[in-house]
Amino acid sequence: MVHRARASHIGSALSIADILAVLYARVLRFDPAQPAAPDRDRFVLSKGHACVALYAALAEIGCFPVKELDEYGQDFSRLMNHVSHHVPGVEFSTGSLGHGLPFAAGKALAGKIAKQPWQVFVLLSDGEMDEGSNWEALMFAAHHGLDNLTAIIDYNKLQSLDTVDNTLGLEPLREKLAAFNWSVVEADGHDHDALESAIGSGSPGLPLVVIAHTVKGKGVSFMENEVLWHYRNPDDGLLDRALKDIAGSQRDA
């Protein structure tokens, strides 16, 4: 999809593929035949630049035809280069970072007020935690006891142009989040069982945040841990190498 559209953010998409797989296969109460059902769980991809992974997941579970993925990033396509709510199964258009968690917190509060059983999940990037709006939302969610809200941080340690540490260090991240009165758990962001366990480990009265340790460009040898693949797209030769890498890793698994 990224190659065809001459787009970017493939490294960011690959780092969250396992998280999305766990959410849609094991966690979310969500019917692709009724993506707007009132009792559905809500999922927000705050790092909207990684939308190719979400579009692919939604197509695979039947929200729209897989063939439509060929239209990603093309003129007049609803599959825009940043995630769009015009796509079935997408709750909220994102792209400008720092919007997803505040929106998700508002949804969670609305659910509490309306005494609804649905849960709200939001997936953020680590670089996105530079945004002050996220820390305001963290305070808001804890203040209101939003234990129906789960945030997952894709902690791949790289952001647009450099490492997170060199850009604006987050550590000690776990302690900071705990100080904001959230329940905090860490997990391998590519281990499906560990992710499922972490996402289900919340505490009554507290919102939950999962720090998911991931690898940017996961599954493609020349993309892994390389900041270059935040913006670069693969040419024909590199696409072939990447697909062979992924096929090989699937055989090994």
C-alpha cells in the first residue's frame, strides 16, 4: 500500500501491527457487520500516520473489501494518508498528534455518565507523548476514575527524525504515568499473549496504560530500528526484499 501510493510511515505501521492484531482478534467487542453498533467498544488510533496498519486490519476482519486497500492514498479515495472517520470502523480522524487521548477520555467519560458497558482503547506513539494535551488528558482521566479507558503507547524509541531520547526524553515513563494516578503495565509489543494479558490487567477506579515495547519497522530486516523508514517508501527492489523478509518470518513463526 505504501509502495503503491509513494507514501510514508511504513516503519510506524509495522511497529503496531501486532497490537492491532491482538485488539481486533482477542480484545475488542466489535462487529464488522455493524461498525457503528451503540454497544461496541471504541478504538482510536491517535498516531493516525500509521493508518495503513489499521486500514489493513479493518479490511481483514470484513469492514470493507480487501481489494479497496489498493486505493490507499489515491485521488478521491476514502483511505487517506492519515486515518479518516469516513472509513467503516474508524471512530475518529487523526493525524495531528495529541488529539486521540483527549478524545478517548471524553468518550470514556460519556460512557460512564450514560452507564454504558463499552470500553475505550487508544493507541499512541511515543513521540506523541511530547504533546502537552496528552498529559492534560492523563490528569483528566485519572480525576474522573475512567477505568473504562485503556491507553497503549507504541514505545519503539524512535520518532520522526531521531531517537526519542535525543528529541525529548520520556524516561522514567512508567513512574511518570503512575504519578498521574494511572495503572501502568509494560509488555513486549510483539508478544500477543503478553499484550492480551497486559490489556486485561486494569484496576477498578483507575485508567490503564500499557507501555508496549516495540521495534519500528518490525519484520523487515533493513527497516528495523531505522529512523529513515519514518518517511521513506520502498522502491520496487526494496519492496520485494521486504515482502520476502515478512514471508520468512511467518514461516519461522
